[in-house]
Amino acid sequence: MVMNNFKLDKSKELLLINFKAYETSIGKSALNLARLIEIAVEETDIGILVGIAVQSSDIRLFSDINLPVFSQHIDPINFGAHTGHILPESVFDAGAVGSLINHSERQLDLTVIENTIKRCKETDLISIVCASTPKMSEAIASLSPDFIAIEPPELIGGEISVSVANPEIITDTINSVHELDETIPVLCGAGVKNSKDVSIARSLGSKGILVASGVTKARDPKAAVIDLINGFK
């Protein structure tokens, strides 16, 4: 069991698979998908980190899965009367090691992002903050998250990856972030589907990949994960 025993090693590259809320990736289907991902990681075993970002209501399902589990969202609240919000302590207690913040499908203003990163630090959760532009990435970098993921919204879920359609956005983001803090790894997302997309992103300086439909909608998710992992070789 990994879960809260997971220790972040920023020297390793990260492949984070976002389950979103597809029919193929919630509840029992999510557990089946996670098992296929786990097998793919065991069969390849090249030393990268592979994690999953899931619905907060599903986190406890993965207690026997040897993958770090992230919440897809948390709210910057403390214990109290906050009906309908996601308390950071609740996802940590459920077994999550971190959370996505400010995904393009759950965008937040900068003040909320700042407060959410702060709550992650207070609860020992890893923060992976999404940004749509290099300028936004620079603003987020000043808040000291653990990771920044660059994802142009117009390419998310599409057939062309950001590493092919707009490679300069990756290099511009990395340059902007590292001018402020060289220790923040930059991940690449949006339209990533295969090992070629991963390889290009890495050649541009990305330290990992955030992917969703390339796995969750794949006819053979295990094969899709193995192909993505091969892009890290």
C-alpha cells in the first residue's frame, strides 16, 4: 500500500493519469482501470513515478493499489461548516498524497490557488497546479507549488498534443517558472496520447506528463499506459 506513505522525489519524472469523471473511470470501473495501470507500471518498471488523479469520493477504493493517488480538487477550507466543499484533511485521511489545483475544468482565481497551496502544505498534500499560459504559470510559481502543469484548454481532449501543436508554450513556461524557482518541475498536458508526444515534451524540458483521455478512453488502457511510459525511455 503506497497512499500516504508516498514520498515525493522530484528527481524522478511523473506520469499522472487524470481519471476525470468518465463512465470508464469512476467507482468499480476506476478500480479496474487502476489495476491495469498498476500492471503496466510493473511490466515496464523504468523508475518514473506513475500516479492517478481521481474523484474524491473514490479515493478510498485504491487502498490496495500500489500507485500514488491524487484528488482532482480540494477547497482551501478548514474544519467547520462547509457543506459541499472538499476538505484537504478528508482526502488525506482517505489516502490521497496530493491534489490537482486549478484544472481548466475547475478553474480558480489566483487568491484561491494561493490559499489552496497553503492548505496542501499544512496537510502534507502534494500540490500540482495547472496553468493555461506561461504568464499564468509564472504567477503560480511565485506561490511555491510542488508542480506546475501547463495545459492550453483548447487542446485538452483533442487529437493533437501541446508538444506538437504549440511546443514553444512548454519552453516559455519552463523558462518563466525557473526564472523564479528552479526547483519546481513543469509537467506537460493537453492532448498527449502516445510515446512520441511524451518524448517531444521531455526534449523540450518537461519533467512529466498529465494525461486523461489518452488512457481513460483507450480501447486498451494497459497498452496505452505502456506506450506512454516508453516515451520516458
